[in-house]
Amino acid sequence: MKESNAGLKSNLQKVDSHEISQAEYDEIPELPDAFFAEGKLYKNGRPVKRPAQNGKKEAQLAVRINREIVEFFKARGEGWQAELNAVLQRHVDAKQTA
């Protein structure tokens, strides 16, 4: 071990040799489907674009939207465009069922 790492006091051999018991597995909560649906995909440390849902093709276009609407969604953080798309999709679905 290098002198500069001496303060870490890590015991990786002990960690590596530990076998997880069934009781430890039972403590882990089940993850809901929403956890995976909302998660971000990464490959080689870089985000990967999710495929269109239900085989629907996405259309890329330039459209003018009120600045207030864009600022509202951007302020919600990463994924704001997908959230905007979801809001529009719910509107379309509601109109189609009405």
C-alpha cells in the first residue's frame, strides 16, 4: 500500500470475501417498475437515448412555444423535454377518448 493511502484503512479482502446471506437479500426492498421507467440509461459512462415507447417514431421539428412554458419546464431540470412531451401526450390521449 502506498504511504499516501495508509490513512484509508480499507480492508477490500474482507469485503470481497463476504457472501451475502438470504436474510441480507430479504432486507432489500423490491424496486417498482416506475424506478426503471424513469431511470437514465448509460453506456460507457455516457447517457443513451431511450427508444420511442410503444414503437412510436419521434418527429424532430422546430416549433414556437411561449417563453413562460419553456422556462417552467426547463426549471424542472434534466428531462424537461421528455416531461413536456408527456404532458402533450396526455392531452392528446384525453382528446382522443373524449
